[in-house]
Amino acid sequence: MTKEQAQARIKELTEIIEQHNYNYYVLNQPVISDYEFDRLLEELISLEKLYPEFISSYSPSQRVGGQVTNEFLAVSHRYPMLSLGNTYSEGEIKDFDNRVRKILGEEPEYVCELKYDGVAISLLYEKGLLVRAVTRGDGTRGDDVTLNVKTIRSIPLRLRGNYPEVFEIRGEIYMPRFSFERLNQEREEIGEAPFANPRNAAAGSLKLQDSTEVARRGLDCFLYYLMTDSLPFDNHYDTLIAARSWGFRISDYMARCRNLNEVFAFIHEWEKTRLELPFDIDGVVIKVNHYKHQEILGFTAKSPRWAIAYKYKPESVSTRLLRITYQVGRTGAITPVAELDPVFLSGTTVKRASLHNADIIKSLDIHEGDFVFVEKGGEIIPKITGVDYTRRQPDAQPIVFITHCPECKTPLQRTPGEAAYYCTNDSQCPPQIKGRLEHFISRKAMNIESLGEGKIELLYDYGLVRKVSDFYHLTFDKLIGLQKTYPATDHTPARTVSFREKTVENILKGIEQSRQVPFPRVLYALGIRYVGETVAAKLAKHYLSIENLLMASFEELVMVDEIGEKIAESIIQTLHRPDMLEIIEELKAAGVQLAMEPEKTQNLSHTFMGKLIVVSGDFGTPQRRKEIEELVVAHGGKLASSVSAKTSFIVAGDNMGPSKREKALQLGIPILTEEQFLLLLNPS
């Protein structure tokens, strides 16, 4: 392929992928499968790697992440980001309407929109391209999170149609419930504390340093207000409809209301149906529609006088705490669970609610036999929000967190700075062993689907599987005819698990296929605490084999991108345990993939071979920084995100991180400008 052909194909792929993004996120009418979309994106990324000079700032490849932001620069808002006045009272909505009509001297038209429970964002577009994304901050200044926002596929990087030359559009970045549940499950699997709600998860995700991880989080965005000197229409509703045609995700859940009765009809409708939405809302926003009316009504110091938010009261019920039970996870983390008198809440009967850790029990001051208030986080997950002290018995005793594992009676330990208590008997504690076995066969790990549905427990009870390498010692004769009936518990019905001929054949076939699972997923499957999918992939790519990883020192591990001290310590402690070394040898003997081939790269030269280089600061555009990083790799160098004694030199742009600069000066590491860096490549 010639350069001209590559440039043309990159342009064509960019337009095709943009159209499919628009079909999926704005029109909600996808016309190709996820697999076909991924193939197009992979082709684009591979071409851009071969021809980096043709990468544009609005390329769809920017959405997969890959850049690291060490500092989020504070940016002043051109228009202040004000908050809305809130109310839980319909009477106050009537008062708001009376004030508006009195000032205007006529009947206003309103627009009702859902109040999304997320993080406010302001997007700046110039000549149809996304230039900057800034959080609300204090309303006057916010953080520049452009690199992370680019990973959100519903936010267009380049617009279509007849849009203003320069404008800001504001909206809410949120985490869908599906993404939230998946994220918390992953966090609990690696021993991290779960997020309390999707709003906190979205806010935390936006401030992650690694944009690749942000892309994995599954954030989404609705846009709901346009600000420019040249608005396309004289009213808010029609302007939003126009913005949808430019490529923005404008909610379908809004209505033009001619009077207050229609406003209340919208509020009441969504109070009943909000549980059916795939994301959280906490109310309805009512805005005066026409801009001339908004201008007359004006602003207070904190909020616009032409808008108000009606917030739904979360449904809360009181029920008796029967007892607290304690669950042991595969990492040994102990999770307290409140067992409750069954109570009907938001459409379902609630019997249990996670209390997460000892600190939450203490902060709620829960006593034995208390009546507790229960709500549903995001209207889905039951949570205890408080105690009804008026109904507490005089002799009620405070709940004291257990000191020993409920399963194996090992004394619990708590690492300073962490919320959870842990059972350290990982080699003999049954729930930990079964948890590791289940993690090993899970879809994102070894993907042995035929071992699901209670079969792990049966294999464990018969003593056939105690460690993950035991799966590869199973035979037809060992499995055929196994059967056990498990009695009903408070949470599961009675069931019988049996291994008939077809079941055994499927199990052995699944185990055989797992031998071909690539090394990054095998590393994740080993269940090292704090090593999730992303970290496992980075480690596998960096070290290429389990042998190389075993030889890595603590100091070498923390030099790997995104590997902090806590992760490095966990890797060394886990992999060098005698039982884990035995597992690794048995997996190796079974033919499991414990190594991978290095990615083939076309080095332009060996100028930086053996050098560890840090790129830090602002180089005018994020794309330019990425180009410098790619030049380092293309000429044989390795990138690092932190400065150490092994750093060869730093390429510094404007606003280089002060901690990096200070450490470089202490260690005597050269700090080069972009021009000096380029001279190393072209000395003449």
C-alpha cells in the first residue's frame, strides 16, 4: 500500500466508523454487529501505527485510550457553570411558575428533561472539532479532562451539518447501571472496595490517569444546553434537536410543556417509570424554553432564575435487622451482609443488604435487633442508610465486627489504609479456594463455561480440585457418575448436581480448549490480588512470559506503566509462594500458555535502544505528545510514566509535573525540550 492509498483508506475508515458511532449512540439504530465494528477499528488503528503522520485529533482511534495524564490542568470557564435550585415540593414548582409568569407578564413555555445523576461536563467545539472538555469544578474553573472524554463514544470528536463556528455544549457524563455493576464486580474480584454508586464511579473514572482504563469503564453522556453567540433557534428545545443532527446524543426523554399541568404530568410519569431506565436519574429539570424569556429572568449568583430541578424522594422503608452474616471472597476479604426481615421496596422484596466493611457498620452505629432504613442505590442495589433510633431496645448491644474467619477460624488481619479485613489462610480456607477456582474458569479468564452452575463445588467436595492446575488432571473416569444433592439455604433452593456422559465430555472439551487461552488472560486467571484484566495485559505485554515476571524485582515492577507499589508487592508475594510456584509448573506441564510473542514493531532506528524515556508536559496538542511518544518507541526506546534512577532522559513540554522535575534534578537526569529531542534523531 502506498502512502497515498493509506491516507485515503484512513480517511474512508474514519468516516465509516463515525457514521456507525452516530447510528449506534445518537440514532440508536446500529446497522452492523459489534464484531464488524471492531474489525473496522482494528484496521484503522493498524494503518495509523504504520502511518502516524495521518492520525488526526478526531480519529476514532482516540477513543480507545492509551495516553497517560499525570496532571489535570485547571481551566477557566468562558461561561460560569452554575448549579440549579432544587426542590422536593410540587408547591415550590408552583411558586417558581408564579414568579416566572409575574416577571414575564405572559404564559411561558417549559421544557422538561430528566435530571441525570452523573458529572457535569462542558465541551468546547471550534470549527466542528472537539477542542476541550472541562469539569464543573467550582463553577468558575474546572479540570481539563479532554483525553479521557475522547474515549466516550457517544461524544462526537467531529461534527456534521450546519453548526456554529465556536460554541460550548454542556451535559452530564454518567455510568450506565450495567457498566457500574460490572466495574464493582471486577473491583471486588481483585480485592478493591466497590464504588458506592454510579455517580461516584463516573467521577472517579473521569480523573483516572490512564485513558485506556477510562475507555474500559463504559461511560456515556447526554448533552442538554448550548452556549454560543450565534444560536440556531430562538428556543432551547429546537436548538437541542438541531444539536442532535450535528452528532450529539440528545435525550429522547424530554418534552415541550405549554403549562404547569403538562410539567406535572411529565414529573409523575417518570416517577413511575424511572426504574426501567438503564441509568440513574434523581429528578426532573424544568427550563423556560424561549431564550428571550431566559434573558429577562436572568441569574442569581448561584443559579439561573429560568430553571429549577424537582428531585424525587428516594423510597425508604424501615425493617428489622435479624443478624449480620459474613462472606469470604476469593482474596480473603470479609464482607458483612445484613440479613433483614423481608420488606417490599421499589418493586421487589428485599431480604439482604451488603454493609461492605467494618467502617460502614461503625459509622451507621448499628446495634443488634435495630430497625434500619433501607433504600435502593440507583433503585437497584439495596443499601442501609440509617438506623431508627426511636425503636432501639434499651439493652441493644453494638455490632462488633468478627475477629476470626467465619469459615476456617483464622484470625483476621487489616492492612493499614484499607477498609477490609482479610483471612490470610488462603491455602486452606474453603470459600477462598472455591472462589479462586471459579475465577479461573470465568469467561474473562480461562472461559471454561462447562464448569459453571455449581460444578466447582461438587469437584471440591469430592476432593478432585483444590488448586487451579488440578483441572488439567481430570479424566473421564474420575468425573463420570459424580453426584451430590445440596440442601436449600436461606438464599438458594435445594439442587442436585450430577455428571452424566455428555456433561463430562463438555467439561473435558472446555478444559482442552482453555490450553489455547493467551498469556494475558492466564495471568489474570491466576487471581493475583489487585491484578485485573488491564494490569494483567500490561504485565504480559511488558514481560512476555511468566519466567520473566518471576525474575522481576520490586523496583523493576514499579517502573512498568500503571504498576504501583501495592500491585508490585502483591505480585511478588503471590507468585513466589511455594504453592503458586507448584501451580505454575503444573500449568506449564499441562500446555497452558504462559508466554507470548512480542508485538512486531517496525523500528525506524535503534537510536534509543536500551533507553528508558519519560515524556511529560503540554506540547500544544494531545496528538503532538502522542507523536513524540511514538517516536521514542519507533526508534527503539521504552516509555515510562515515572522518573527513577533508570530514566535515561525526560522530554519536557510546558507545565511539566513539578514532582517529576524535582526528582529529575535530584537524580541528575537530563531534561530535553522537544527541539533537543528531535536533534537526537537528526543530528545534522
